[in-house]
Amino acid sequence: MTDENREARQAVEAIVMVADEPVPPGLMAQLIEISTDQVEEICTQLAEEYRSEVRGFELVRVAGGYRFRSHPDAEPYVKRFVVSGQSARLSSAALETLAIVAYKQPLSRAQVSAIRGVNAEGAMRTLQQRGLVCEVGRDPGPGNARLFATTSAFLERLGLDAIDELPPLVDFVPGPEVIEALETSLMADGRSGLSGADGRDGAGQGQDHGVPTPAPERGRGNGDAPAV
């Protein structure tokens, strides 16, 4: 094999490797500056080599071009990988917990649970397993609770150089005019709820258009125990 042919084969492999869709042989011919027939021949040779070596991938021609794909015999393992990758996404509970730790660190599990209003044990355990939070010390107060903070992996995932680069919380809090409008709306809804569905005042709901209210059952007046 000449150096020129070896270089062309390497170029074909590299182009197909980085492409996210089938690469037409004509385009590769222009990029490598060889004929389309030579590209076709190289692709045929590479495909045959992969098959003979029982690789986990293969070079195939689809949709007018060439691309790599996993070998059909490895499908069960690829499915496991894809499913595990999907389940690796953080749940909303874990994301909420992570946000609390990021902005209030260091703090204990109990403090996180108090802020969220629900038990955060499971979410904190998940974040520790993912390497996003870690124990950084002990609370000097009673009980010496463990204190947690975010890790360097957390900064790396978010593309931050330091925790100070997190956007300020004020950016996510509604302004006073929005809060005032919400309060006004809630007060109006509360007043409208005082009237019955048929438009009558709630104070008169114990009367039914003149029909007298039935007398209490004997032996059950005013919460007395049933007569024996």
C-alpha cells in the first residue's frame, strides 16, 4: 500500500467518523482530492476489513453516503447503554436539591429538607453518587451534622470557574409589581368565593328556599353520644 493510498484511507475514516449523517462519496472525493471511484473502492475495502475482523461497528452505505453504525450483533449491549444513559438524568427533585446546595452551601441534609419542605435524603444521596456534592465538614452546633457543598465536577458540568459565577438569585425572583398583582388577584378570588354557586350569600346557605331544616335526631343533639 502506497503512502498516498494510506493517507486517503485515513482521511475517509476520519471524515465518516466525525460526520453526523451519511457522507456522499463525491464530497469525500473533493475533500481528499481523489476520484469518486477511488473513494468507493476505499470504502468497500474498509467495510470488508471491519467485517473480517468482527468489529463492533461497520461501515455502510445509506441515504446516498457512507457512515459508521454499531454492528447488529451488538444491539442488546447498545440498548443497555442507551437506557442507562437516559436514566442517568437527574430528576426534578435532585435538581431542586442541587440548586439549594449550590446557593446556600455549606449546609446539612436537615437544612436542605427544611428549605424544600420534603425529605431530601434520597436526592442528596443521588447527588453524592454522581459526584456533584460532597461532605465538607461538621456543623459546630448540637449534633455536629454533616455539611455538604458542591464539587469541582459540578462547576465543570456548568462551565463555571468558581461558585461565585452562579447567576444571582434575584434574577429568578419576581419584582414587587408582580407580587402585588398576584396578591390582588388572590384577594379578589377569595372574595368571589364567599358567594354560593347559585349567587346567594354564603351566610344564607343553611336555608333552602323556605324549606325548614330538619330537627336533629333524638339522642344526637349537639354532639351527644348516641342513645343506647
